[in-house]
Amino acid sequence: MGVVRTKISPGDIIATAAILLAAVFLLAAGSISGTDAGYVEILIGSRRTERFDLYEDREIVIESNGITLTIKIEKGGVSVSHSDCPDQVCVYTGRIEKGGESIICAPAGVAITITGGGGGDVDHIAG
Amino acid sequence: MSTISRADSPASRAARGAALVSAALLLSYLESFIPLGIFLPLPGFRLGLANILVMFVFFCISATEAAIISAVRVIVMALLFGNPLSFFFSALGAAFSLAGMFVLKYAANNKLSFWGISVISASLHNIGQLAAAAILFGRAIISYLPALLIASAAFGSICGILLNILAPKILPAIRGGER
């Protein structure tokens, strides 16, 4: 049966460093490949998806799991301007505008993602 | 660090288990009030205080008891404060975390203190929750992974170092003053 020490050992430092390195590596890898931005895709409760043009300003109110969210599409970016949810993470995430970025409201079960699309003259950039 | 003898009676183990589950629930409940969202807008992210307890039980009492306590905590929290969605996230996270502890128990014999175990189990817990979210919300959410790992390393370190300090002090109390 393995026994655990309570004194800090080199293994701890290695483990922590490994996780941090993995994070940095993923960050670097993620920023190299990105998708283009054209649409705002809102996934509600993993069953319904609504799609809006990213470049058409509008305000959308949706309700999911008893929580009401106010989503603002403005000047090529999306943000959640108001939410009833208890942790407000979706509001604090702020404004997103790049393809692949997303705002999630876990209590409401809502995911707002910026996806590609747009006109036929846009080439798909391989990541 | 010695382990607790398993020669206790079923009754005393039941009582101890109940007390530990209550403590775990209390930790989960209290930490849900801390609005981490302001500093770190990561959906479903928590300090992971209950993990301190689960790790302690896992390595100093019994792995099975730790697994049961973790499962009961997830279920009761979901019943009282959550919904089927949060239960799914929580359950997958806890499962990943426990699996990691099982592996560490046999693989990292004496090479890690609670700090390393905490960082790894916290990271696995959050990866599990992210995986659950990815299943439901799609692959876009994986973009949260780097920030999540950094936060797991940070808070996991705090919890682990805390347990390093606390464990030798708690152990005699749970033994009931023997020895």
C-alpha cells in the first residue's frame, strides 16, 4: 500500500511544473490555429442551436434552465450583458470576437461560440 | 505517515463516514459562496476544498471510503443545489480525480507529498468537468483548458500544501487519541 509523505519533495515540483508547462504549450498551440469569425452560434441546453450573423448588431434574450440571459452582438463581438445565474461567470467573461472563442453559462446550460462562415471569398485557413 | 488500522467496528466506521461526508458537504457548500468568477471567469471552477478531505481519507484511511465519500458528496450536492447538468459535470470530474489518486497510490510511492497529489487530482477533476462540458457544448470549450490547468495548479498547490501541514495534526484526532 502506497504511503504519502507530508514533506514537500522534488516529485511535487515536477508535477506542478508539468501541469504549468502543459498549459503554456496548449496556449501556444491554440493561438497558432484559429477559425475565422462570421457567426454567433448559441447552444441552448444541448438541444437547440440558434445562429446569428456576427456583424449584425442585435440584442437577444434567451431563457434556459430557469435562467434568463441577455446577449449583445455589437460591432463584431458578443457579450452577455445580463444574466440571472448565481455565479455570473458568463458576464465576467466579457466580450469575445475571435473565431473559436466562447462564453459559457454553466448553470443555464448555454454556450455561445463564434464560428466561421461568412462569404464565399474567404479561404479556410488550415491551423 | 502511518495509516489508520482497519480493525474498527462497522458501527464506528459508519459514524466516521457520516461525519466525513458532512464535512465534505460543508466544504463544498461554503466554497460555492466565493465568487471566483470575478477574478477567473472559468465556468464551474471551484477552490476544491472538499478534495483536501477526499485526499486525506484516500491516503490515510481507506481508498474505498474516500471513493464513497466523494460519490455521496457529488450526489447530495447535486440533489440539494444542482441540476442534472451540474451533476454530470461534478460526477465526471470526481471520477477522473479519484482515478488519478488510484494510479498515484501505486505509481508514486513516496515520491509525492499531498502537494503533488493535490495538483494532479485538481487538474484531473477540472479536466473531467471540461470533458463533460465538451460532450454537451462542443469542442469550442476546450479553449478554456490552459487557463483551467494554470488555475488547477495554483489552487491545487494551496490545498496540497495545506494538507501537508494539517494531516499530521488531524490523524491523531481521528484515531481517537489512541497511542
